[in-house]
Amino acid sequence: MAKYFTHFSCLLDVGTPENAARALELYNRMMEENDAEDTPSDAFLLSIQPEHSGTQLWIRDDVTGDPQAVIDFVLRCAEEFGLAGRWGFQWANTCSRPRVNAFGGGAHVLDLSRRKTVTWTATNPWLDSTLSTKRSKRGAR
């Protein structure tokens, strides 16, 4: 049986080492909320990166992760710490065995000041749409 995975690894700068410590508390509360769900997500792992002055959080998957959980966490941090500017990350969808449509990925960009998505993309819908458009154009000839 094939196993499906979502992989990512990114940094979020929360400004100060104190904010980083508080972000770990936010993360722990979020994981408790996640674990209480009927079907918990795979979420993500989080640690403070001391080589980056202790202000950057390393967000990554364990075996597989949930990009939406990352987005929710980053938006919580943006609200809690008054983060501004744009932030984004990308992910890869993989599979333990060759399967049609099992590989892909995406990216998401947030405006931290406005706490909103700027843009996002996922390769599977993009590919389907692009191929459909080419078929439609060929059929119109």
C-alpha cells in the first residue's frame, strides 16, 4: 500500500528571543487543540534556531505535515507579535510508490500585517487546468 507525505521546512522570524519562547507556548497550545480533534492533523514540528540569534523558528514536517496548520500558526504569531511584511513557504507532496497524481506541491504567501493570504498555488490543479486549456484550444480548431 502506498503512503503519502507532505514535506516542508521553513523559518519564521518572530523578532526577539522572548517572542520565540512565547511562540513555543502558542505552538504547544495549538498542538493540544489539534490532539483534541476527532481526526488530528499531522501538523508540524517547531524549534528555536539559536544560530539565527534565537529569533527564528524552524517549522518542518516530521514524517508528513499539514501546510494549513503552518499557515494557522504563522497567522497566530503575526497577531500575537505584531509581525509585518510578507512571509511564505513551499511544500512537496510525495508518495512511497509510483502513483498517478501522487506527486506535486505548492506554495503560500501571507501578508503578516493584514493577516491574509496574498497568493498561493498548488501544482496538481495548475497542471489539470493547463492541460484542460490546451485540449480546449485544440478542439476549437
